[in-house]
Amino acid sequence: MTHTRPTPDDTHALLSEGDVNFTPERAAFAADFVTGATRELLAEDAEVFLHQSLSTPCLNALSGAEGAWITDLEGRRYLDFHGNNVHQTGFAHPDIVAAVKRQLDELSFCTRRYTCEPAVALAKRLRDCAPAGLTRVLFAPGGTSAIGMALKLARVATGRFKFVSMWDAFHGASLDAISVGGEAVFRKNIGPLLPGCEHVPPPEPHGCPFRCGASCTLACADYIDYVLSKEGDVAAVIAETVRCTPFIPPKDYWQRVQAACDRHGALLILDEIPVGLGRTGRMFACEHYGIVPDMLVLGKGLGGGIMPLAALLAKEELNVAAHTALGHYTHEKNPVACAAGLATLEVIEKENLVARAEELGNLALSRMRELAVKHPLITEIRGLGLLMGLVLRRADGSPAMEEAERVMYACLRRGLNFKITMGCILTLTPALVLTEEELMLAFGILDEALTEVKARASGSKDETLS
Ligand SMILES: Cc1ncc(COP(=O)(O)O)c(C=O)c1O
């Protein structure tokens, strides 16, 4: 494995989901931070697994995960501000672990064509807490599969095959999901993809082709209306409701897009796989926008950070595919996963995690504002509940990609884990069970790391001058 800074051609492809696993910064981190048994395990991992962008070879190895924290093989602890967004309830929540253990003793699998109590109970509970009108449920073993079911249902229900989705979006890594996804690292050199997938710009003012300036003017929402009218036969618009990587749409955005969908007979599918179930300070992110989509896709934290589980929620009138297999997944009614899901929803309610995400998110916003005053590298802060992002740009406005990596590795050395998205956004998504002290600890670490990176940059400038 060679470590090289991405060429300008690679850079576009790497402005995506996560930080890059083959840069000189990664190599330097690996050389002095990864030691002993971890080094051996990483070498074995790299020897046995297929290598792929973003994740393999790996960064480090874990031996523990509990609450808001993870522990590596060397016993070092990190506040996990990434957690793959499965950790709304924190890792290894005792109630969820107990529910999983109980279920293992009762019924550990449900053969297809049979149902089981945990599956029905979870579906009913989801329906009760979902936005009004989303009455039908189908489970899948992962978010990507649930997205696939949503796309198929939209085709069956409308008799149309086209989709409108967004550049820079992520809906999973399978061929159907990357067809509506918008990140080059998943799409490049892998086609042909699904026909009829049209992409539009996301509501992200930076680099927006409509040149709306510092804040979104909703020209991009009007453009969706334009595309839907030109195509005339689009089955659905599919998008992530909010995304720190890179956008939190303005207040009126979704109402305008939904009105356009209604005008042109297209369904609206919202992907809340990483952001649903409380992360944004509402149970579902679409609640911030006062809309109910035709389909809502959930995943990740639904399995309590223990079991793989995702769900498609749909309006009653979309129960029209009785003669088509939408999912048919072997684990679609897995009782252990469903028991984990039920316990997760109970913990979210019992521990008031939705309100907590809002409260801690507000606190985090004020701390991020202070950091931005102190560190000019932070040019923008983003936050909705505990979905947060710090955008790093240089004085000339270019993305501070190397600096972002240096900050990330400096944070890892101090016990804070997060990922970088779009090359220059420090993307921060902690467990919702985080304490205020832990939140402050994390921002203290970020502050120190930003100071260190600034000092290193001015040190190297001085060297150049002398
Ligand atoms: C917005 C979004 N959609 C879909 C997916 C795919 O989910 P999974 O990895 O469970 O298949 C992800 C995963 O990161 C995601 O963030």
C-alpha cells in the first residue's frame, strides 16, 4: 500500500463520505500511534480483506465500545463522535443487551413465511411514533437494502421508472443505491448504473451552480420542479432530509420540493438512515420541516448499535405491491434484531434522548461559535441537534483538506474520534447519551488540536522564510 496525497483528479472523487485511508497523514499516524498487537492485527486485516476506498486498510482496532466511548486494542479510550451513526443509545446499552440476550433464549430466528412477536411489536411501535400517515412497514437487514425496497415500491406504485436524486448524496453502496447516490468514489468506473436517474444540486450554497451566495435561495428546489415537469414521468424524488456532509436545507426547502412532487405525480422518499431516531433533536428530521414524505427509510441506530436492522415506512395507499417481492430478505423478521429495535425505541423514550439531542446540540452550537472566533480555519459551523459539522477552509476559500486531516489525527491522539467528510468537514455525531462534561471534553480536544495544527503551519511558514 503506497501512501500518496491524492492527485487533483482523485480529489474530486474523494470529496465524499469519509476520510482517505492512503494519505501521508494517515501513514504518519500509523507509523507512530499504531503499535504492538494492533499493528499485527491491522496487517492481518489488510492481508485477508479485499482493499477498498475509505475503510480497508483500517485505521485502528477496537476491543471495547460502551456508552459514548470506544476502546482500542492498546486500551486507549476515545469519545466516539462518529459511531457510524448507530449509537443514538450509546454502545452496549444494558437494556438493549439484556433484550437481545432474552430473545436469543426464546426465539433466535424466524424462517421466512412465518412471523414473530418482536417483529410485529416493533412494526407497530414504529408506526405509532412515525409521522402521521406512515402506517406500513417492511424491515431489511441494512439501510442499502431498505433503499432498494423503496425504489422498487416507487416503481410499482407509480408505474414509472425514473428517479430524481442529489449530487453528493449517499444512499448505500449497492448498484441501485449508487445510481441515486451522488458521490464519485462510489460511482466512478463502475457503471452502467440504473437508467432514468437524474441528479440535481443539493441545497448547499457553497459551490452551488445557481450562485445563490451565502445562503440558499431555494433556486435548487425550483429546479427540481423544473426537472420534474420536463421529465414528466418521474417515479420519485429521493434524498436525505438533512446532511452535515454537506447540507442542512433551509426551512422552506422540503415543503417546496414536496409541492413540486405533488404537482408532477412523483413520490417523495426521505432517507433518514443516519439521522432519524432522535439525532437531530426531533425523532425524525422531516419534523423540522413540517412535512411527511410518502416513504421514510430508517436504519443504523434502529438495531441499538448491536444488530443490523433497517426499515421502510410507507403511506397506507402505497400498500400496492402484493404481487411483487420488494425485499424478501432472509433476515427481514429477525426476532433478535427486532427485540433490539424495540428496546432501542424504549430507551430513546425513557431516557428522553430526543430532547437531550436538542439541548446538547444547542450547547454545542455555542461552543462551536467560540471555536470559530478563535480559529479562522473554521469558516462555517453546521448543527441540528447532535448532527454537527465544522467546515475548514483556507483564506482563499479552498477546502483545507490536509489541515482537516491533521486536526483529525491530533484529536485521535488525544482521545476523540470523528470522521472527515467532503475533504474538509469535521463531522461530529456523538452518542445521544453523551454527558455535558463529555461534550465539553470533546470541544476542548478540538480546540487543542486546532491550536496545534495552526502552530505547526506557522512553524513551517517561519522555516520557509528563514
Ligand atoms: C444516508 C444513508 N443512506 C443509506 C446508507 C446505507 O446504510 P447501510 O450501510 O446500513 O446499508 C447510509 C450508510 O452510511 C447512509 O448514511
